[in-house]
Amino acid sequence: MKPYRLVSSDLKKEKTLVRVRDAVFGGSEIAVIAGPCVVESREQLLAAARGVRRAGAVMLRGGAFKTRTSPYSFQGLGEEGLRLLREASEETGLATVTEVIDEASLKLALRYVDMLQIGARNMQNSRLLCLAGRSGKPVLLKRGLSATVEEWLLAAEYIVAAGNRNVVLCERGIRTFEFATRNTLDLGIVPLVQELSHLPVIVDPSHATGNCRLVAPMSRAAVAAGADGLLLEVHPEPEKALCDGFQSLSINDFQHLMPQLQATAAIVGRTLGVYASERY
Amino acid sequence: MKPYRLVSSDLKKEKTLVRVRDAVFGGSEIAVIAGPCVVESREQLLAAARGVRRAGAVMLRGGAFKTRTSPYSFQGLGEEGLRLLREASEETGLATVTEVIDEASLKLALRYVDMLQIGARNMQNSRLLCLAGRSGKPVLLKRGLSATVEEWLLAAEYIVAAGNRNVVLCERGIRTFEFATRNTLDLGIVPLVQELSHLPVIVDPSHATGNCRLVAPMSRAAVAAGADGLLLEVHPEPEKALCDGFQSLSINDFQHLMPQLQATAAIVGRTLGVYASERY
Amino acid sequence: MKPYRLVSSDLKKEKTLVRVRDAVFGGSEIAVIAGPCVVESREQLLAAARGVRRAGAVMLRGGAFKTRTSPYSFQGLGEEGLRLLREASEETGLATVTEVIDEASLKLALRYVDMLQIGARNMQNSRLLCLAGRSGKPVLLKRGLSATVEEWLLAAEYIVAAGNRNVVLCERGIRTFEFATRNTLDLGIVPLVQELSHLPVIVDPSHATGNCRLVAPMSRAAVAAGADGLLLEVHPEPEKALCDGFQSLSINDFQHLMPQLQATAAIVGRTLGVYASERY
Amino acid sequence: MKPYRLVSSDLKKEKTLVRVRDAVFGGSEIAVIAGPCVVESREQLLAAARGVRRAGAVMLRGGAFKTRTSPYSFQGLGEEGLRLLREASEETGLATVTEVIDEASLKLALRYVDMLQIGARNMQNSRLLCLAGRSGKPVLLKRGLSATVEEWLLAAEYIVAAGNRNVVLCERGIRTFEFATRNTLDLGIVPLVQELSHLPVIVDPSHATGNCRLVAPMSRAAVAAGADGLLLEVHPEPEKALCDGFQSLSINDFQHLMPQLQATAAIVGRTLGVYASERY
């Protein structure tokens, strides 16, 4: 007996489509979200937004509030970061997603972005899940570092039970004994979760591997495994990034990757959500 | 180079003493906190409080706000639970600790209890860590299910950096491949953390093992390993518990265990904080 | 400083080609090995061999000696299994690989098969590694259930140091806290190992997932990630298999999968080793 | 339903006593085995043997054949090491245990030592388990690095099913994400295995922690948890050890530890097997 109900494929066979402006998760198109780990400056974010838009991303990511392991790490620009995300969105037409970490950041984010991200560290922050649920905004729910598939789906259940069915799950690597990569990207659960639940599932190979040279192979692998989208770190100048530069693709890398993803999507009978590149 | 500073033994060699009314953590006495996982009713809590007081506990635990994996599990009595904790404290003289899960529960708890507990699921909830830091109340910080020792000490650093040096660390088992026990109690890090940090470290064998028959051996083992205290689940009627009954000791079990802990403490040159049993 | 030398890409940049009769590992072709987990009977093995040959596999697998967790599980047909592998090889032209578990089985296998497999449980059986090294036969070395990349490469170093450079590495899933799949297939290390070492790396999605419905997506993902080959369980009647039937593809499933793998190979600039299907 | 039978407490309630000359495992006495990780020289081994004997150990350990992760690490003195163990045994009266890694080393060891050790890396080497079973010698079976309790008991079942009931289990730490200690000593399974099986269970805190400063606290903890014995690394000059010196106790450390273990044993109603120190 599954302990979750609303997110279960037993309740609803057909896949849930989660629409975030032009981006659609869970349909025949594979949605690629790209952008920097952290919003650092107007210049950096706009360069990233233009670059990923041109290469075919359908959505822009960027962190304004970061949960960091150390209190001495850069914690994000806060509301100023959100304003920059809105500006980048207005210029490029890309929908935006940003991480929220508590009630205050969630309330602010609701005014500026199109989708809320709940990070791995907050996957079982039930208060935050409920608030995200009540907000009605689409939610990107990352799997916790050591969360089982069942716990992850129960976290999604919190959001849906609070009245919000627009949940996209995101696999981002789990913590194992292997430290040759930052975390272990668990692609095997992508088709499994798609059997268990009607919610879309995307993959973040940037955080999982922590190594920009592994991001392209793992992005192709995720699409080949049937993922409904990707969440990628792309930075205009990875070597100068304030956070996670080592795992960021350059815009050039990203442009090179997208046609490979398009071709891989075709093998699983899908396409990339590439309309954007045509209009821009 | 250690990434934490304020909690490091490099900064301060002598152990920090954390006082919570009569209970002291980090000194020569070993502090035993006991009580039910969740406050269920006035009757249940008072029976538990009287029982653990008589057996020698120096502090009462009881959950009023629970972070639960499933939205359909019992989430606690909320403020009513806090009121009952205060009543039990007034009657028995025991100091109290309860888990806080967000800003609202933290603000309420400050009015009713003597120590705030931050649970494993919230160990990296940096907002909650900062609020607990600013509150000035003693904080019991549980290790996250898959947190490294370094991440755990950095979480404590958040609290201390916010101005609150009264932090007690609590090892409660980590997630591993082994499911014969609920989690794997990692006692080896107790003496290690005592080398790395000046903060007291206590152990929760109830959650770690999830099996009441393993709680007594692991409690003795924790004291033998040098732990500064224990956090134990004790329920007047474990078979009727709303939460985690399978891992709760009965009051009788607990009374039987305390003299063993007293004897084990002597081997490491310490005593149990047993004054309470004499006065009650 | 890498602790291994002979297997390191520091010693030799160009990839090692391991030839096993017509099959080549590490070149532009991707080699697909298929067949049953265990040789059960002449009828079963020949049906499997004919089926996988027709669908384009370049090599036949089949276990004659099994290391089983329980002494009461079926341990394989022994030499009779090896004879059947040789017969299937003679009929279909496929090269063969079988697991060896000790000196006696290794000596027997040398007379019947084209490649020796060392299983996950024996990855650090240094005696067996040395014997396989001295034999000169190509060796398929599976990663241990909890082996780090470094330990795996050191195990390969044992074989090469004993004089045998024909080593193919095989990722087969690692043990983690997640039991929704049998093990966690760690595809992220495929491109990593290809950077660290000149040895070919293939992937076994059957054992890793333990779920036949996940084998096709994970096979595509492995090829998309750049794997040099696949090791697949294919059984003529999975529902009747004596071992691991739940994770076996039927011959029909396998025939359906191969064109997808061919198309995925093209995306990474490679082809499947499909000559066989033309000749048969 | 338990998948093992002969080792199960369902078959036999009373604990199995395993006698190795004067040492007894599983009775009221706690047996302490001590000695160097590897036999390095006559001088080193005799100094260790005399020292541990004087301090109250009932058995001498020392490796002559090592399974090492790297082929370039010291692999042991082989038969010469066994001869030295016999000599040390004759002089001190201590029974001896040494690791066997394949058929050849096992056959040699049978002529020189009193107990065979099967190491963590070979826990699922079913051939070796069977040979150890047929030998009739007492066997010390270490838990594999990532073996579940069930797999470990099934490995013991192999030995008992081959006709040898003299099996002592040894917990030596499991592989987890936490690298602050070498492995994670899983003491919680000690009382659990004693419920599931009638076989004695001892603990090796030296390998588990990899840190000599953690060995004393974890040794006390193991006894407090109910372990039937300990396996400790003691070296006359830890700073000069060829292998694992960092985790070895000096003879002085060991002498200091034994009275603490004696006192801890009393708390669980047992004694240390200390007769030896009186006679020597």
C-alpha cells in the first residue's frame, strides 16, 4: 500500500502537465531550465539569460536566497536578486524559478518569479511545503540528499494536499559513500517515479556531479532515461562564479549540448521545448 | 583547516557548560532527558513526567509540533502541548525541551519551555538556526540523517554566530544501507566531536534504533563512549503511543536502566545528574 | 596522486581496445553482451543465444558458477554450464563470458569461454584477481557493491600488474540507502572513469535496477553517458528463470531495445557492434 | 521468515560457546583478542604477544596474508608470519587467530593457528566460507563493509552448513557517507544479532574507527552494548607499524584500557577472560 494518495498514479493515470508560462512539464516536450546557481549581478544574470535563451532553454533559474552549509558562505542577494530575475524575464521572455527557504523569502518570491523551488535541504520542511502548497504557484521540489523515493513523494503530497497540484519533482543526486562525484545521480528512479506518480520528474546533473565535465553526459543520460526536463547551471564566466563555478557549464558548452539533447529526445519520442530559440 | 570557528576546540579548549535550570550539559554529570515522543494528553504527559523524575531524569522531553514524513500522520497538539509541558514542569520541577519546526512554533515555545530542539530534518534550515540563535534559549541540535560531522558543526556555528553559545549536539543515528535497525547509531563520532568542538554531545538511542529492546544496550554504550547525556523516549503505556511506541521504554524499563547508567558513568569518571530523584 | 599506475590515463592517453573474438571494447563500437543470468539447460541457453544473436548482441553471457548470498540458492550447473556455453558459442559464433569465483572454476572456465567475469562480491579477492591476471584471458571486472572508483581501479591494477592488460570495467550499481531499486546505478562515474583510466567501461543495468521495466531506460542512459558497452540479462522465458527473472528482458524486449541503443550510440558518435545480426 | 536456519535463534535458543583453547566466546566471559594488524618481525610479534598477554588478552591476532586494496601495499610475510605466530603462542600460551584469503593460505594456516579469520572483503567468498566450514577450525567471520545483518548471517550459514558450528561473528564497521571516521562502527546490531542468532558476536573498533584515540571509548561502548568480545590492534611501536599504525593502541594504552573493560563487563553481569594475566 502506497502511503501517498494524491500524487499516486493509482489515483490518476494520465501525467500531470505543469505549465509555467510557455514552459510545460510532463508533456511530449522536454523542458530545459538553465541559469546561474546564484544571481550575482545584473550583468551576470542578463548575460546568462540571453545566452541560455538563445540556445533554447525555456526557463531561467537563479538563486536569490541560498541555504548554505556554512554561515560564512555567500547567502544570495535577496530581494535585489529577485528584481534582477524579473528584469531578465521581461527582456528574454523566459519564465523564472528561484529557491525559497522560509516564509519571508517565499512571500517575496511570489511577487517576482513564476515557479518556487524547494531545495534538497528543505524537502522535509513541512511548514515550507504547506506554504508552497497554499501559494498556488508551480513548485519545483528537489529530492533530499538522503530521501527515499517514498519520502520524496510524501513531501510532494504535502504540497498537493495543501491545494496545489503543480508540482515538478527534481532528482539531484543522493549522498552515498562515493565521493569521486559530489553526489550520486540516481537516474534509475526517474522511470520508477514515473510509474508510481503522475507528477513530472526532471533531473539536475550539475549539483549531482559537481563537475562540469560530467554534466553533458549526464544530461544526455537523463533525457535517454525519460526525464521530463533538466535543471542546469550555466554561467557566463564559470571561472568567476561566486558559487559552484566548478560545476557550471559555460554558455558555449550549453549551446553545444542542446542539439545533443534534441537528438536524444527524439529517441524517446519527444522533442525539446525549443520554441523559444526561434522567437528570440 | 576547519571551516567552523566559534564551535571549534581550536578557539576554546575547555568544554562549554550548557545549563538548563538544574540540568547541566558538558560537565562531570551526565544529563538524562526523558519523556514521550509526542505530548498526547495531560494524563499521559504527567504520568511520564512523574515516572522519569522519580527514576532520576533531569529534564522532560515531549513533542508539541512534529515534522512528519507524511501529511496524514499526527502532527502534535501545538500550543496545548506546550501548556501541558509547562504544567508537568511546574509539578515535577523538571526543565523541559520541545522541538520547534518554524518561526511560529519557535515563538510559542519560547514562552513555555526551557530548551528548543531542532530536529534532524531541520538541521540545515538556516533560517530556523538563526532564529534559535537569536532567541538566546539553550538549543538541542540533532544531527541530520545524512549530515557529516562537519556539516553538523557548521549548523551549530549558525546558532553560535547568531549570539547563542548554549548549544548541545545530539547524535541520533544516520541513514545507511542497513535497515535491520531504523538508523545506524554512530557512536564513534561522540569522542571525535568532543575533540573537534567544545560543545556538549548527547545521544538519542530511541530514534536511532527504533527498537525498544536495543535502547538499554545503546544507552549504556553511549555513556561508556563518553556522551554528555542521553535523550530517551519513555512512555507510560508504550503499546498505546500515537507515535514511535515501538521504540519507547516503559517507565519500568527506564527505572531499571538508570542504575546501569550510573554505574557506567562511574567508569568514565562521571556521575548521573541524579539529584532530582532524591528531592522528589 | 593516483594510487594506481598501469590502469591510469596518466600512463597511456589512448583508450585500450579489448578484443574478445569479434567483439571489441573501447573503440568506436559499443559492445552489447546479453544472455541469461544463469545457464539452466541446453534448451534455455540455446534459445537465449539465438535470440540475442539475431537481435545484434556481440557476446553471450551465462553463469555456471554463482556466488549466492544464501547457501540454499541455486549455485549453477558448473562444468556442464560451461559446456553448454561452448556449444551455444559454436552454433551462433558469439564469444562468451562467464563468472569465475575461485581457482577451480577459473581453471575450468579457461577451457570453455572467451572472457572471465569477476563479480562484485569478489572485486577485492586479490588472489582471484592475480589468477585472472596471469591467465591472459580478457577479464570483465565488476565494481564491488560498495567499492569506490579508486578501489575499483586498484582491483583492475592487480590484474594488469599480473600481466594482463585486457580488462573491461563494469559498473553494476552500488549499495545505498535507497531500496526502491535493487541498487543505485552510478552512471556519473562512467565518464569519470574514462578520464581517469584508459580501460573500457561498460554498464550492467539488469543487476543494478533489479527491475526489468527499468532496464531499457537505463540501457539508453548508459549509452548516452558514453559507456563502451552493456551487459544485459535476457532470458527466453523470464517468468520461469531460476535466478533474477524479475530483472531479465525477454528476447522480444531485447529486440525492441537494440534499435534505440543504435540511435543513442549515433548521438555520441558511435555505432553498435551490429555486424553479427547481418551474418546470422 | 528468516532465510537462514542453522545460525538462527529459532533453531537453538541457548548461545553457542566457541572454545579456542583457553578462550571462550559466547559465555559469561568477554574474550579480548589483541595483537598487531600484520606480523612484521619476530621481535615485533613477541613484544606484542608478551605485552597483550600481561595485560589480560586471551588470544593473539596477527596477519600473515593480507588482502590489500592496492597491489603495491605490503601483503604480509606468508608462512613465515604463521611460524612466528606459533612461536609467540608457544611462549605465551595464547591461542592465535589469523586471516586466510584463499585455499592456499587456509591450508597453511590450519597447521599453525587456532582460529581462522575471514575478512570483510571475503565475507561473501562462498568458496572460502565452505573451505573454512569443512576445516572444522573455529572461524572468526567479519561483517562485510556493506553487508546487511541478513547477508552476514547467511555467510555464517555457509560455514555452519559445511559442518562447522564454531563461528564467531565480528562487527568491524560499515561503509557510510561519513568519512570523519574510517568506517561507521554499527554497535546497534550487536544486541540485535544476539537476538537473531545463537552465535557469539565480537567487535573490532580498531578497523572501524581507524583512529587510535577512538578505540578505547568504542571498546568500552562495545562491552556496554553486550558484545561477547573484542578484536583490538595493539602494536609495540604504533608509530613504526607497516600497516594501520594510526589505529593501533600501544601496549601501554592497552594495559590502561583493560581495567575499564573489566569494570564495564561487570555492569552487564560479565567478566573479562583475565585468567591469563594471572598465570603469566
